Amino acid sequence: MTTNADVDGLWRNCRDSLAHGLAHFSDLSSSDYGFHNRKWIILSVHHAAEVFCNYLLKRADTLYPPKGRYPSLYDVVAMLQKHALWQTLSETEREVVTDLLPPLTRLRNLLMHGPAPETIDISEAAVAVLALLILVKRRTGATTEEFLSQSPSIEYTVVDELRTHQWPGYTEFVERVLAEEYPDDD
């Protein structure tokens, strides 16, 4: 049975992980210990993505989660695609869930279950958190400033972590998002 406490608790957990990940992005420019910040960016963004997908399903389905256990990001993405809620998501929202969030699992598993690399590339986490912030705003109304308010906006810091080869795909994604939000503009 869905309770407001369940939904509220998932949202609280998601908000905290988003805020935590964004704070570590912000600390990249002010801290000498970049490994720590990069590690926690990946772990926090992965957790925020996982909890947010579970949050969406819990809000939509009183019988969720199956067997009373919230699934991992990999499994919740698959479950979301099979749920009726999937049809209510826009094309770019589905793209976030299927294409931009799953790479976080590989990065998270590397850090949680294996030897840590000397350097950590957070560019996939940067793309994922930017896309997740769009999905969160659309589905909850919460803006980035509610997670981390700073000037200039934290998105500028996050975008700085994108790699050259990611720019075309990210720019095209943003264009598709804008086309969905402003369909009458050319």
C-alpha cells in the first residue's frame, strides 16, 4: 500500500543525494582532493537516479515495489520501461532513463566493488545529473537552486566536466528538450 510517507521518504532521499552530488561538483574547484569529490559525485548521482526512478514508480503504483524491496538502478530502469507510467513520459524523459542514467551503474560498481582507479572520469555522471535535473523539474517542479543555490549556477560547473565528444549529443538532447517544452517556437 502506497503511503505518503513512502513517497515523501523516497523524495527526501533523492533530494539529499542530488544536493550531495552537486555540492561535490562545486567542491571540485575549491578542493585539492579531487578523487574524493569525483568518487562521491558518481555515488551520489547514481543513488539519486535510482531513488528517483523508484519514487516515480511508487507515486504511480500502490503495489510498488515488488516484494517490498526497492530495486537497483539497473532493475528499476527495466521495470519502469514495462510499467504503464512509461507511456506518460516524454521522448526525452525516456531517453534520460534508458540512455543517460544506466552508465552510472558501471561507474558505481567499479568504485563500490573494485580497486579505485587513480583518476575518475565523471563526464558520464555530469551528463546524467544534468538530464536528471530536467526530469526532476518536470516531474516535481523542483529546480536546481533548491538542491544547491550558488552563483553562477552549479550547472556551469557540471557542464565544464563534459568531454569534447559528448558536446554534440548533449547539445542535441537539450535541443529536443526545448522542442518538447516550447513546441510552437522555431
